[in-house]
Amino acid sequence: MAKIDYLFPYAEKPEYWNQQVHVFLLTKWMNKPKESEEILPRWFNFNDIPSGVDKMWSDYNYWLPSILKGDALRCYFLFNKELEVEDYKIEKL
């Protein structure tokens, strides 16, 4: 549903911070999600999703509502030294 590039040019080592994320919207899941070093998966009912975003980075405000409506997106986010969104670009696909 979305491909998101996160850029951190002000980080001490941007090559370790810069990342690309793929976002998927699932309506069915047959197995139990597994915790990894990077994430502790949590499930939310569709109508309860806003209550779970308090732990997400601030960029979710720009793309999550569109994803929940079913839009496919290509996004780019540039973060400043305070790890806030400095600039962004969102394309609907």
C-alpha cells in the first residue's frame, strides 16, 4: 500500500538511520505475529487504530489516513536534528 523513504541527513551516521519501509494493510491473518528485534507487533480493531499511533513517529499523520482509506502511496520524509519532519513528498499511485 505504501513505500516510504526516511532520510536523516543530520544524524551522525545517516547510512545507519536512513531506511525504506513498506506498509501493508491486512484484512485477514491466519498465523500469530512474532516479535523480532525491531518490532513488537500489536493488533488493533480498525476503529481503534488512532489509539495505537501514539508510539509512532510524527510522519504517520501524513500517510496513515490515506492508507486506511485504501490509497497506495510513495512517500519521502526528511527529518531534522530533533527527529521531526522537515520536508516531505507524497505521491498517490
